[in-house]
Amino acid sequence: MSRQDYEVIIGLEVHSELSTKTKIFCSCPTKFGAAPNTQICPICMAMPGTLPVLNEKVVEYAVKAGLATNCEISQNSKNDRKNYFYPDLPKAYQISQYDKPLCEHGYIEIETKEGKKKIRLTRIHIEEDAGKLNHDELGGGSLVDLNRAGVPLIEIVSEPDLRSAEEVEAYLRKLKSILEYIEVSDCKMQEGSYRADVNVSVRKKGDTKLGTRTEMKNMNSFRSIVRAIEYEVDRQIDILEDGGKIEQETLRWDDVSGKTFSMRDKEDAQDYRYFPDPDLVAIKLSDEYIENIKNTLPEMPESRKERYLKEYKLSEKDAKLITSSKYLSDLFEKAIEVCNNPKAVNNWIISDISRILNEKELEASDIPFSSKDLGKLVILIDKGTISSSIGKKVLEELFENPKDPEEIIKEKGWIQISDEGAIKEIVLKILEANPQSVADYKAGKEKALGFLVGQAMKETKGKANPQMLNKMFKEEMQ
Amino acid sequence: MNITELTVHELQEKLKNKELTVTEITKAYVKRIEEKEKNVQAFVTPLTEQAIKKSEEIQSKLDKGEKLGEFTGIPIGIKDNICTKGIKTTCSSKMLENFVSPYDATVIEKLNKEELINLGKLNMDEFAMGGSTEYSYFKKTRNPWNLNKVPGGSSGGSAAAVSSEMVPWALGSDTGGSIRQPASFCGVVGLKPTYGLVSRYGLVAFASSLDQIGPITKDVRDSAMLLNLITGHDSKDTTSVEREKIDYTKCLEKEIKGLKIGVPKEFFGEGINKEVKEKLEKAMQIYKTLGAEIEEFSLDVAEYSLATYYIIACAEASSNLGRFDGIRYTYRTPEYKNLKEIYKKSRSEGFGAEVKRRIILGTYVLSSGYYDAYYKKAQQVRTLVMKEFNKGFEKYDVILTPTSPTVAFDIGSKSNNPLEMYLADICTVSVNIAGLPGISIPCGVDSQGMPIGMQLIGNKFEEEKILNAAYQFEKTINFRENYKPQYK
């Protein structure tokens, strides 16, 4: 049998950090990147006698995520303890939700080669993040940083509806853009605020029973996830083809070798001994509360896309790319408010900005300049203050050292030469130095004009106004 | 005048009349501790020097004419599972032998605000697990009425310190009887408030759904006053309840004519000591003479409560005590090869046998495959117990039972028989299971001169009814005048 005879089944557990200002059970800040153990208090350090108090914003954000993914919201929910020992888990239990999650039975739609496909969500529940172990920082041993302990998370569990690495990527991107749109998570993958546990199994086509699955935990890059799934699918099929059996186990994906490795021995099969947390009262939500949150849901990517097609006449492809990220989409809309030139803003985002993000391996949310800066850049080109080739240089500069584009061109001396006298002077100089081109042009070779303009641009380091050059060369050679 | 013999309300009077100064009071207690502690062994961390210093600071403020708060300068003792900033909070465990809390429990904040003076942290069964204070890692506290007997537990240090007059009053904690049973054994008053009336923030958790902090005092009025000091909603404890503030001393003097007292016959059956039963029957007669109506009824909870209690309490404890893992502020084994060994050895060496027994029990009942048969079932029984009590309170204002089936037993006589030790809780645990308030007051002594406790149980948040009934009884028998501990 061949690879084609197998069906791939993938289910995901996505963990997304909620962007609340404070932690889920205490009032410590959640800001990323602070010095170790500077954002902690007796509660998130699990000092004896401390008690958790549930941050209401966390419930609100999770309900919002549930509503945005077509979930049913449970009006009666609770927190449970998941017990296990690890040094990054100071209470020796994680407060999570077991049998009564906040949100259940949702779905999101992804686009596949075969068209739209619904991916069902089993549930979304709230829980606290653990701390972090820093290994070998002070010569041997491990140090515990509890800054992240108690940062709120939602766990979004999908049904095993995904059938390929491509579908997984589409699902993850879609889910990420939804969470960004409703502004409950910044989904910064490098910071670990959007990460996935990937469950993969294969079965022969036509089989109704699911195959044994393996799990890869805490994956936080699209590229690794795609590679890891492709590797894991091949590995499993190879084993089955050789008459072997898949072990249900947790695997670690190694990006360097491009392989998965077994992580835990079976002796450690965990029994988490879930039970309701007696320190926290049940979560009861009224219809009115849920309705109020529903009313705060913003415009979602699809409807924005439709609007862009109609209002700004963008192409399907461009509109899709821009609305895939709330940051790009907001950048687009707000820059238009400044410059009133949707076409130009669209072009900048689709071509140069996307290219630079790719080159620098940045996410849209990392764009360092403001929509106002982009709008101003477009205005400067539209007014002829700079040429579009200088514009590209300004954009590069905005990524490196963001400030008002006007200031950038002033500092760099990139203002376009549009003074007639100055342009004439350059034109005459170039004409004098290139008699052959003049003769060619007069003989009907239009191309010669382009060469002359190019020479003039070179002479002025790109600052001369190209339209004026064109016009003046023509006039002088008549 | 023998200062340490006085109750807190008497001390207040004398302070008001300037018969006594704050410093005199503290110094008298410090002297008493110096005399009696070597035999009673109630303190884990005495704070006598700090207490004298604090009393002098307060006194000098008073001498300058500053106004005195109602409780300013009154000394107190604190059970060693209530967190006190900058002072060791050991839970009488090797695990926390050197743990200094970085924060004050909410009840301590309340006491500090009133400028009470902490005389020290009091001994207990390790992590409040036990009924004799023999399971303390540090020392065995003795019963002031007979030094060969246990003081009860787990708040044995608190009860013995009040009984031997080393502190005028103390805070204890009660998960299954840990305030009421030692109060009964030591001939003092102990009150477990309704679950949710007092903040648990800063009480090192044993069983979160059962634990409450409460007063151990010389008389009922002092209990009402200390309850006044510690109640109130706390935003740091979501299980604490928002209610209008009550002055619990106001109800005391009310006549109890017509008060309906229910006596559940199941609490007087097999296993109840004959002398205990006799004294309780006598107490009922006294209530009748006070005009109360006494009626026997059936409260079918005692039998199931003990099993339910040990399942729920141990389950919660197994999780609550996970944080004592050898990683941060706890004892850590000196030698280990890997992480697993840090956990295994630190916890094996840091916890005593009884704590380990309960962690193992609790881990078992929560394990997959057993959860439904034990923990879930226990929660269902818990609901039934609440319903049974509710039925009782439809007919009665107060329910009267013994606090413990026996008087204080000999040191060492039960410490190797956990089941027998657990049976000592049979009269008290159902009150925690149902989240009700219960008070233990002395109602006499047995032929050996050991005090016998009577428990009055009230409906939720009806502390006033049991305080009132207890006060009227206490006034009638005048226990403190008529019976004195050996240790006087």
C-alpha cells in the first residue's frame, strides 16, 4: 500500500494567552519579558494560606472567544484542579476546567483546496499558565521564573477534523486571526502566547476506527508544525507498512534534525486527579451577560473582506491577505483615513511591507511604525515630494528607525527635486554628455528617452522628479 | 489582683478604669508563660520580648494622651497555621520549620489594626491533622487540667494556653472539630463560625471547603467579642460571605425562654462515655429550668459524616499540601540525585506519619477509577447531611450534642491507633460538613475532675442563637468559679 491509501487525522489543542492586564487569580501584571520573578506575589508563588480570586476579564475574554467561534456558552461552569508535580507549577496543581468548560460545541471555517470546510471545536476553557524553568544560567541547575505563573490562558480543543498539514496551518491561521480581531490575545508565537499541542494519527482509508495517536506539545511556529506533521505522518505510515504498531506517546519535535523524539516513558502516565477547586465559587453567567458580550464583538475578517472588495475594489487575493491579520487590516484602514488612497496603501502592504515582514521573519503585529506614518508616506509620493523609489527607502527606514516620514526625508536629504531651473540644468548636462542617445531619440528610438531619464536619476541619486525629467527631455530634444 | 485570671472583657474594664495599664497586662502574661510553659508546652514560637516592646510602645502613646481603641493592648495567642508577617508560621511541621510568611492573614491584619498584642504562635497537630496535638513535629502540649492528658487538637496549643492562662484568648482553626474538641478537653469555650463568615486568607489550608478560623476563650462573652473582631467579607477569599456586620455581644443577655433545643439521639448512642452523657443530660435539665424546650429527635448523619469527612478532607488536603514540595520555602532533603528524589525524599522526611497517611488516603480517593466511588459519593452524602440538618432547623433553634464522646485521654493512648483517634471527631465533623456554626462550652467535670464539653449547633449564620444559649447556660452553672484546672 502507499501513502495515498492512508487518511491523516489531526486534532489540535491550542493554548492562547489572554491579553488581560493582570493574572488570572491575582493582580500581578502579565507583561512579557520582565526580569525573572519581578511580576510575582504570594498568591502566584503559592505561598501557604493564599487563595485565588478569579479575574472577571478572563471569563469575559473566553466567552468572547467562544462566541466568535460559534460555541455554546455554559451558564454554569466551574474551576477544577489538575494535580501534578513540577517545579514551574508552584501549587502542584493547575487551576483549569475539567468537565464544565465555559464554551462548547463551536466551529470555525477554513478554506481548503476543495473549498470551505468546517472544523468543529470541542471546547474552550480557561486555565492558568505555569512558570518557566531557566536551565544552567548560573552554572548548573535550574532556576524557576514565576512571572508567567498565573497568566491566563484559553485552551481551544478541536475535534479530529483536520486531514493534512495544510489544513492545520489554515486552521491555526484562521483561529489566530479571530483571536486577534476580538482582541483577547495578541497571539505572539515567538513569545509563546499562541501555541499548539498537535495530535496526529493515521488510518487506512475507509476505516471507521481512529488509529493510535501521538502528541507533539507546545509547538509555536507554523513552519515547524507543518514539517512536524509531515514527518510524523510518514513515520507512522512507515511503521504500519512494516507491520508495526504505533505507541500512544508524547513526542518532541526537533527543528534542527527535522525528527520527532519520544519524550516520556510510560511509567509516568499521569493521573491528574481532577476535582472541583474548593477555593473558588462556581461561575454562573446570566443571559444578559452573554448577550452584552455578544454585542461587543467587532467586525470579523470575512465581513471586512467583503467590504474591501466593494468599497475599495481590492482584488479577492489582496483583500484576503490584508484581512487575514487584524494588524494589517487596521493598518490598511487607518492609513487610508490619513491619505485617502486605498490603492496605494494596498500596494504598499501587499508588496513591500509583506516582503520585509517575510525577510525579517516578523509578524504583522511587530510592525514598528504607525498607520499614520504609512499614510504620510503615501501623501509624500502623491504630492511629488518624493519619488516612489525613494518611498521604498523611506519604508525600509520606517522598519529600522520609525519616525515621521517627513523628518526622515529631511534628515536624509531625500526631498525630490521639482524645481524647473534645477531640473533643466540636469537635463542639459545629461544631453550634452550623451549626444548618441539624443541622435537615437531623434531617429525615432523611444528607448533612448528612458536611458536619458535613468542617467539623470543616477546623477541626482534618485531625487529628481521623473515626470518633470520626462517632459523636459522631450521638450529639449524636439 | 490576679491579672491572668481575668477574661478579656474584664481586662477591658480595668483598662478603661485605669486600674491596669497595657504594659502591666502584657508583663503579667509574659511572667505566666515563663512559669507555666515548661510544663504545658503550648507555644511553638513565643513572642514575649516583642510583646513587651509592643505594649510599651502602646503605653507611651496612651501616656501622651492618645485615645485607646476597644482592644488596644489586649494580648492574644495565634495558632501556628495562621500566617503572620515576619514571624515563623510552621504548622507544627518539619516541612515549614523555618518558614517565615511574607504576608499577614486577613484575620491578623484585623487584629493588628486594633493593636492587639501577639504573645506567640501556638502548637497544633501537624497541618491541623489530628485530635490530640501529639502529631506536632516540635512538642506534645499537655492538658492543664491533668498534665498526663492530651489537650485535644488540632488547636491544642490554643486551648491549653487559654486554659492555663498563658494567653487571655486565642485563635484556632476548625476543619472537623479542631477548635471545639480541644476547648472541650481543656474546659474553655471554642467557637467554629459558619463557613464563609471569617476569611480563610492566610490560614494554611488543610481542607478548603471545611476550614474556618475561630475563637478559643475563657468565656462566651469573649468568644462573641473575638468573633466581632475577625468576621467580615474579604475580597481575597471568594468563599467569604458578604453580610451585614453584627455585634455578637448584643444577643447574649436575651432570655432563652421558649428556645427550641433539639437533641439528636444518634449523638448519645454507643461509644459515648457514661459520665459525658450524664453531664449532658444534666445540662438539658438546666436548659429546661431556663425555660427552653428540649426535645429528642433523629438526626441520621453521625454515622455517615465521619466517613464523608475523611474522604473530603483528605482529598482536599492531598492537593493543598502538594505545594510543600522541597522546591521553594519548605524543607528540602540534603541529598538528592534528581528532581524526583527532591520530591520523594523532601516529602517523606518533611511530613509526619499522620499527614502522609491523609495525603495517601486523599490521593487514593481522587484517583481515576475511584473518584466516583469515593469523592463523588462523599459529596452526595454531604448534600444529604446538609438536608438532614435543614430539616432539624425547621423545628429547632439550636441542636445540642456532646462535643466529644469522651473527656481528654492519656497522652500516647491513641496516637498509634488512627481509627480510634478519628472516632473522637464523631460529634463535631458533621457541623463542618454542613458548614454550620458550633460552639463548645464546659458543662461540668467527670469523676476524675476532667472537663466535659457541650456542643451547641446553629443554623447557617445564626451564631447569635448559639452564643445566646451558651451564655445563659454559662451564667447559670458558673463553671469558671466552680471548677479549676489542676494547673492553677
